[in-house]
Amino acid sequence: MVSAPAPGAKSAIPVPAMRALLVLLFVIWANSFTAIKYLLETLDPMELVLARFLPVSVFCLLFLAISPSRRRDTVAILRAAPLRAIAMGLTGVAGYNFFLYTGQGGVKPGAASLLTTLSPLFILVLAILFLRERVPLRRVLGIVVAFAGLFFVVRWGRVGLAGVASVENAELRYVLITALAPLSWSIYTIVGKNLLRRSSPVVVTYLTLVIGTVPFLALADGGFFRTVAAFSWQQWAALAHLSVLCTIVGFLIWVAALSRLPATEVASYVYLNPPLAALFGWFFFGEEITGWFLLGSAVVLAGLWLAQGNGARDRN
């Protein structure tokens, strides 16, 4: 059994390895938009949040309960910072996912992945205001360059997804609803950065996942369980991707990265979402990849390189 690091300690993973894990994270997360769209054909947004996070919360609760040290850390967090833990749960689970799923009722997966890239800009502003994070000019330029590359990818590269509606063609109401998802995620990130200064990344991640699931338990009736029990194997595979890889593994990588790197640097990796979504669309479904897509993706990668930290200081 893997034990949680001591409260307040940074992740022991070296910075280069953590950055590699962030790339892996967005390989996982880039495939989530198609899985979400597929499951929304059967479930409404609130039911999908419950279907995704109910098994996650059971796993997390057991993981925290079976270890005396994790139980102590959990109680310590709830006593020292209950409002921050609740805020992380509500924004990271309820806020982000409910707004994303609701917005995808009128926004295609490619456009939804684009809208999530608003979070680095939100996090940049919030980190300066609330964390007093000193953001190097290089990182600001990197975020701007990555966003410019993303514009090329979506505007002229068509995100590699033939027939996908772009943001300007989507109904404004759904665009605005979807945009609330990255705002919620940005708040989750900033609150988490503060909480991680004295708490374990593992305990913070799994505790807040449990807290965020609680508001949706009222939907756990017989009709909900009958609907889930009737899933096809493809639907179960999509749900497993969302619950296991995107959530249990993915949230932990994100929070561990926050404990090791500046919030603005971690946020810059969000720009990998649309190019990776397009790449997998080409690889698995033969969807079009254009020269503009390749150029924009190269600019995105250049921006990510700029947005990374300033060498030795980030390793301390």
C-alpha cells in the first residue's frame, strides 16, 4: 500500500518527471470529451456526475479510512480548513463537471475542449491576486503564445475534427455555461494550492472528491441504478475511463503537480487538450489533420516550453 506523504511536504517526484506526468495526464483527459458526449446520450448532466463520481468516492473513502495516518490527516484537514476542502469539492467535482456536461448539450467535444483552455488565463489572474504568485514574464509570454497556437489549431486547423461546430457557431448560452467549467477548475486549483502548503496531495485529492460527490447522492435512486446497470460494454468502458483514469489517477496527478510546481505553470498544460483530442481523432477515427493544425500544435508546444519554470529555482 502506498502511503501518503507527510502533511505539507512537496511531492517527492522530480520536476522533469512531474512535467512528463502532466503530459500523460492530458493524453488521458483529451479523450474524456468524447466519453462524456457518448454517455450524455443516456444520462442527464447531474446523473453523469453521480455515475462518474459515486464509485470514485467509495474508493477514496475506503482508501482514506483503512490507514490510521490518512485518517489523521483527513481529520486534521477538516478541522484546520473545512471551508477550503468544501470549496475544492464543490468546484472540482460539482462545478466543473456539471457545467461541462450541461454545456456539452449544445457544444461539440472539440469546442468544449477549446473552452477548457480558458483556465490558464483564469488561473494566471487568480494566482496573482490570491496566491501573490510572482509570475515570470517568460511564463506569461508562454501562456499567450500557447493560446495563439491554439487559435490556429481551432480557427484554421479545425481541431482535426471534420464537421465539429466551432465556438462561434455554437449557441451562446451553451458556450457561456461551458466557460463556467474552467472558471470552477481555476478556483479548485487556487484553493488547492493554498491547502497543499500544509497537507498531503493524496489526502487532499481523495477527501475533496468525496466531499464533491455528496450533493449528487440524492439522485441515487432505483431508476438511476437501473439505467447504469443496463449500460452496454462501450458505455461501461467510457465510464471507467472517466472514473478511474480521468478522476482517481488524473486528479491525483494534477494536485501532486500543484504541490511541486507553480499554479500558472501547471495550468499551461491545459493547452494540450484540443491538439491531443484532434490527434486521437485522426489516429482512431481517421479524422482530418491539416497543415494549420500541425503549425498551431507546434506553436502550442513552444508556448508550453516558455511557460515552464526557470530552472534550478523550481527544483527547490
